[in-house]
Amino acid sequence: MQELIEAVEERKRSLGWTDEALARALGVSRPLWSQIRSGKRRVTLDVVRGILRTFPDLEAQVMEYLKETA
């Protein structure tokens, strides 16, 4: 999971987005994204969809995450 989260966070930084902007783009609340990032909550299917919709080039990281959690 950590590789996927790190990839999303790196993309957020490169775009100059705030946590709020990233969460909005992913379709989740900022507190939920913060909990996922800190490992307190798992990445849900809705978050996976948001990542793929927002950052389609992260498909390989998403697929690896899904393999790890299957």
C-alpha cells in the first residue's frame, strides 16, 4: 500500500496541490485521505477508482496494490 500512497503524494507535490485539493480530486474527504496516508484506514475501492480517474498513469501501482491486498 505504501508505494501507491507515496506515488499519489509525489504527484500531489509535483502539481502543487494541497491535501484538500487532492482529496477533492479523489472524491474523498481530507480527513479520510489523511487517515489513509497515515495507515489508519485502508484504501477503499472508491479511493482506487479516484486514483485511477485522477492519475491514470499510476495504473501499475494500483494493480500492484490490488495484487498485494487480494
